[in-house]
Amino acid sequence: MLRIVVPDLGIRVRDYLADTAKHPGAHHRQMFDARSLVHMLQGAGFPAPEVRTFSSSRISEIAEIELACRRSESLYVEATK
């Protein structure tokens, strides 16, 4: 099981286009939206990546490590081989 949580490029683009918030993303070298991250995982041999939400996981202990402060800005994807 692989769970990836990254800044959601889709949210940042929508905010930029609506001019409601500025998200510089300066600490990230690459950004993903749901489609691009799922596609990358499929290319790496994960047959059915699933876009998930905060605290929604097949990992039973996810609540112990999930960061609520990142909830509104993150993209969550899980995949298994």
C-alpha cells in the first residue's frame, strides 16, 4: 500500500484563476493534480490508484499520522501492487 499526499495543483490553479489566494509552492520542485498523479502511478505499475480524502484510507492507523493542517490544500492518492 502506498499513500501519497502532495499539494494539490488543481486547488492552486483554481485559486489563482479566481484570484482568491496566492500559493507560491516554493518548496516543491514538481506539482500534481489528481489526473497526473494517478497517471504517474499507473506508469509505475500500480494498476488502480484511488484518489482519497483526508482521513479516508485503507490504512487503519491513518488518523495517527494525518496532518489536519494540510487538509484543505492536499491531494491524497493510494495505490497497491
